[in-house]
Amino acid sequence: MHSKDAQMLVLTALAGGPLHGYAINTAIEALTGTRLGPGSLYGALASLEARQLIEPAGEPSAQERHRTVRITPAGREALRAELEQMSRVARAGLRALGGASA
């Protein structure tokens, strides 16, 4: 999986609210049927945070090892733009295959 794909999956999972890494991967698995490997997941999280598309959603408590993150307003806009582009491509591809009423 490409890093951009992993990042879009993470943003999609976070669009519903703040999550920690394991919960993000669980949401991705529910959506796609597969989980991201640790390198892909944490690489995507690091890249998204560096680009200010996600941010920490508070400090983890002493008994909580998992850091929760949330999507930022810029992350929401990036996700929306990417999903709109993907939708246009999907509609064009389906038209070309003769299988969609777009």
C-alpha cells in the first residue's frame, strides 16, 4: 500500500472522531478488510502530524499507553478534496466500463 493511501485511510478513520492507533487500525480493517502494518500505520500518523493534518487529542493518562489523535480542520479539507477527486475518477472509470449511471 502506498503511503498516501495509508494516510487517506487514517484520515477517513479519524473523520468520525479521535482514536488511538489500535482503534484507527480496527476502523480501517472494518472499512477495507485489511489492517495496516505497524510501519505503514505509524509512518502515516507521523507524516500526517508533520503536515498538521492530525494532532494529539490530549495527553494519555498514566494507565493509558495509547496516544489519541484527531483530525484537524486542514486534515478535513485534505480528506474532502482527495475523496472528491477519487469520486470523479471512479465515476469516469465506471462510465468507461459502461457500468454506471453517473
